[in-house]
Amino acid sequence: MTQPSPVEAPTAWSGHALKEADWLLPLPPACSRALDGRRGDPGPNEAPPDPALADLALRITHRLGNGLGFTVLRGYPVAGRTDQECAAMCRRLAAFLGTPRPADSGGFVTVADNAGLGRTDLALPPHTDRTPAPHPPKLLGLLCVRQAAQGGETLLVSGHTVHNRLLADTPWALPRLYQDFHFGRGPGFDRLRPVFQRHGADLRVHYNRRGIERAQDEAGAPLTPDEQAALDAVDRILSDDGAVLRVPLRPGDLLWLDNTVVLHGRTAFTDPPDADARRCLVRVWVD
């Protein structure tokens, strides 16, 4: 392995240094009309023609590739829409950003009985999404349809900042983090990846502590004390308030992030008594 070097780019940010104006992108009125005027979800071979949405997608792509690695689009017309209509609007824009993965039952992030941690009201530590093979998604979109009664803030952390801080403070951890870990659980999951991986000039990040621990155990290779210490060093940075950006997504906010650069999580939350009013986010993965 070549000697790790710091990432010197806008993607290496710390949450405490960011202002809302750095990451917020208001939805242009023309885009709101375009989204509002077409109810159907585009088919897999359909190229939606609206120029306003195409221009917006270029702006989003620039922010993800040349800016912070994430942006929040504010003003999606979710009021008075069903959850399915909101999902269709979200996927309509996603089709301009790449190839959306097929929608499934996981396309809505809500509380569900007998489900994984992501579908409960518990806190989720920052992580990148894994998804089934052949590889994790490049982009993640989260559209807030309804907020929780309390809590449920979105947590964002720059994986490049995590890397740079490890290089400065605990460089002994990086060589192991550049080697493969088992990821995922269940058939079809991408199972062997490093936490940090260089692709030319780009540094890709892939991290889910709970997924690593479970997959390593299932592979019959539980983490060694040195491996646990390296992952603990990552977790200390992920829990540092100075590194974390807290974003209380409001209804109509659509978060887009580069899933190979920015980690996301959430705080615990409490739902309203009415089951139809519970917190709901639309999720879409894009390659």
C-alpha cells in the first residue's frame, strides 16, 4: 500500500464550520411545477425531457462532485401528496442524476415491527449504505415527507475528514483500514471491502461498524484487538460534535449525498400517536 496522504478538497469539511447557506439549494419554481405536473414514475428506459429538472440535476451533480459531497434541496411539493406520489417525484429527479435502483419495500424509511435498526426509532450512528451486490450505491437521496414529533435529526460526517484526522492523530490505524473487511449480512451483499480505498485521485469511504462486526463474526473471523482499536478510532471521530453536521430535515427537504464520501446517521426520535403521521422519508439509491 502506498503511503496515505491527506485529502485536500472541499469534501474534507467539519460540521461546526458549515453554515446553512453552504449546503442548502432552494427548489426553483419551474422545477416545482415540473414535478407537480407529472404523476407517473419514469420507466427504466424513459429519459424525462423537462429542461428545468435537467438543469437542476447538473447543479446537484456539481455540488456532489466539486463541493461538499452533499446538498439539501428545499421546497419539494410534498403537501397533500400520498407517500407513493412523493416517492415518484423523488425518483423522477433521481433519473436525471444516474440510474435509480429499483424501488422496493425499503424505499420508505419508517418505523416497522420486526425490522432492522434502520426501521426503528433508535439512533443510527453515521455509516454509508451497503445494499446488495454488486457494489454499494454511488448516490443516496432522502426526501422528508413527515418529521418526527421529537428528534430524528440527520447526522452527516465527511469521510475525508475522518481519514485526514486519522492520518494526523492515529496514523497506525490507517494501514488496516485500507485492507478488506467483511461487510453486509445475508445473500447478495457485497462482502469484502476496505474502509478507505483510493481510485486514482479519489478516496472512497465504506463504513458500517455494526455491519462489519456481524459479517466478520459470520465469516468466522471476529475482529482482533488491533482491528477493534482501528475501528474505535474511526468511531471517536464520528461521535465528535465538531465533525458532525446536524440537519433537521423538514417536509419537502431532499438530501442528496455521495455515498462514497459522506456518512449519514440520525438521532433517536419519537413519533406522533397517529400512525399515519409517523416520521417518513423516501429513500432512493442511484448508480
